[in-house]
Amino acid sequence: MTFTHPHVIPFPGRASAPAESPVSVMVLAVDPHQAQQLAFDVQATGAPCRIVHTIDAALQALAQQSSDVCLVGQLSTGESAAGLASQISQRGWSTQLVCLLPAPASDLPTYLPAAAGVELLASPYTPLMLTHAISAAMQRAKLHGENRRLRRQLINRNLRDMVGHSPAMQVLRQQVQQAAEAAGGVLLLGEPGTGVDVVAQAIHDSSRRAHRPFIKIDCSVLSAEVLEEELCGLVEQTPHGAPIRQPGRLELADGGTLLLDHANCIALPLQRRLTQMIHEGRFDHPQNNERVRFDVRIVLSAHVDLDDLMERGLFRRELYAEVGAGRIELPTLRSRKEDIGLLTEHFLRRVAAREGRPPRSITLEALRLLQDYSWSGNVRELENLIERTCALDWGTKLTASMIEPWLARPTDEDDSEGVAGLTLAEMERKLIEATFVRFAGNREKTAKALQIGIRTLSGKLRDYGYPPRGGPGSNLKPWRPEADADLPAVIELPAVETKAA
């Protein structure tokens, strides 16, 4: 994309993938003469070769430069090919082993790896046998490397919504990958708007459960009885009197992941039963006592300090112990402001894809404005700001003047204290009236910014005392009852003369 304005930020492009290391063979043998002979035979096949004499030296050499094949000859006392294969597997390397068998074949050594796929080369061997063994091992190494590359691509795709290169985000990605590979539950802690749903989805998509369902329950909007029914299901009667059991979320998510958002809102008795269900992997249905088994990863999330709740006896320690081993704390946007530029680009591209048009750019002044703002609503607040700004303007770039109205700050401490004491209806009225004034009485823009219908907005304004749409003074000033005090109670009209018939 070419920018004609120097004050517009061109976002950087994606870095190209690094080149792969050349294919090579490593010869491991304690006997120098045997090592030299094996290296000479390998070089005769046209493959580059290097020599090491101990397993420790082999591991150090592989750490510096990878090799597709390791040709193993006679080893030192106490060393085994099985130990080398285990070390290579733990490090995640693609190196494959070709083990030279001593003659006679009946004296097969016990150091050979038990894992399938290891090439065995009988001694004495012909050049053709050596070529075939190395070729087969190379093919397996390439297949292993391709699997690793595809897995990295899958993980990167699963983490595509976790935007940012700050140290906090790098730590979060590592924690997500570790949690995905583990089998236990996960506890996500963070302020509202930090992206609990995104992290939970990334853990699910990066795990072996990715092909199974991912289900979310918001515990803050359900009572204890309704939440238990959602988890365990219901038993209903058909018109003929036959019972039919409707499966709950634990059964529907079998093999997958279940996210319980706002877990701190779960009633204490249900917390105790939930702990037992997670620990045993089963539950007895509360209506018919049927025993139901499930295999579900439970992810709990909370936006409050659970340690404080446990001290006050409002959250069970046994439930925390059941999932607390996988605790992940999500960083706030205030702690990673260097990611605001990438997040803005991400949201602009998302809006552009939804609108079917090229993505907008953002000016340097507007970006500095975003970076200087204290994001109490975190990433969600930034996303809402970008979407509402783009909804009100169809230009090609975002400027500071377009963004600044959405970054309203309290004028003094009294204002902030007054907002904290308002009721929900009063806060709604304050937001609607402030937005209405911001757009100079334009009801279409106000409704679009608030993401409500024009009729809903007109009804709200009418309740607040504003004249009907299109009437005198309907733009800004609301009607006040005291304004009618100056009007006469009865308006006398002049008499009209009529003609006699």
C-alpha cells in the first residue's frame, strides 16, 4: 500500500520465513577408525558428514546445527542409542537414527530404541544398503520437520487474535501453549476487556481437543439452580409420560472445552459439587440419579481478586486447587501500550473485511492520542472505539479529531464521584445526551454511535423531555416543565364574524 501523506503510518509487512538448514548426516562412534570409515562411506553417497564420539558431543553439535540423520556405530560403556533417541525426542528435534548392527545378527544389542521407525543397518553392509538406510531416515526427518512446521502454523493461526509483540504478550503465548499441552483445568484472571474469551479459545484450538466443541457459560447471569441445569441437563416428560433427558453442557462439550466465565459468581454449594465433578469426571444427575461421565477441560475465568474472596470465604479453596495449577493472569492494555498500534491495525483490518473495502490508515497524532489514553476497558474498549469511529466516517484514514470525542475524561474528581453514584438509568441518560450533543443533535449519527435503532433513540429522547423529531428546538434543548409556567392557563382566540344566511 502506498501512502501519499507523510504523517500517515504505514504498518510494517510480514517477515519472510527463514531458510531451512542443509541436509546433513552425523556419524557417532567411539572408535575413531570406525567413525572415519562410516564417514567415508556416507560421503560416497553424496551427503555432507561430520563426526562425534560421545552422546554429549552429539547433543551439543545438534544444538548448534541440526542434522537429518545420525548414523550410530559402537558407543562408549554406559551409553545407548535409546538414551540418545530419548534426548532428541525431548528436545523436539527431527534427527532420525540409523543404528549399525554388529555381526553376527544374533547378538542384537539392547541399546537399540524400542520406538518404531529407527533404521537398522546390518554389518557388514553394502553401499546400496547404506544409501537406502540413509534415504529412508532422511524421508522420515523431512516428514517430522514438516509436521512441526504445520503445527507451528496451526498454533500461530490459533493465536491470531492474540495481537501484540510486547514482553507481556510473549509470556502469555507461552503460557497458552503450555496450558494447551497440559491435561488439567485452567484458571484465567484479568480485568474486564482483557480478552478472556480469546485466550480460552486459543487454549482450546491449540490443544488435542480442537476438533471437539468449545462451549461458554456466563455464570454472572444465571442462578444456582439454572446453572446446575445448564451443566447437568434436564429430564422432561413427553405428552405420553415417557421421560426424556436433555443433555447438559458437560455432555455437549464432551471431549472439548467448557469455559465458565465469572466463576466467582457461582454459589458456594454449587462450587463444592463442581469441584467433585471435575475431580471425578462424572456426576449423578440431580433428577434421576443417572451417572453421567464426561471428558471435558474446565476453564474458569474471573475478573476479581480470588485470593481476597477465598480469605473472606466467598470462593472455595478446593475449587481453586482443582484448576489453579493452570493459572494465567492476562495483562492489561495499560501494561502493554506498545501493542496499541498492532491492535489498531488488527481492528481496522477486521472492519475493512466486514465492509468489503481496503483497510483505513491512522495518523501519527491519532496513534499518540491512543497511546496516551488510560484504557480502563482494556482491549475491548479500544475495539469498540475503532468500530464506532469507522461506522461514523467512510474516509480512508482516522485522525485525532475523529478519535478524541470518544476519549472523554472527567473534568475533575467531583464528576467521577458523581458518575459512580448514578443509577443505571441515570448513566444511560447521561451517555445518550452526551452523544446527542457531541453530534450536534444528529439522531442518525447518535443512534449509529450508540448501536441502537433510531426509534429507540427517539423514544429515549422523548422520555427525557426532548421535543419530537423535526419540531422546534428538537436538536438539543429538552423540554422543561417549568417553561410552561409563563404560559397562560387559557388562550383566548379572537371572535370570528359570520355572515347571515
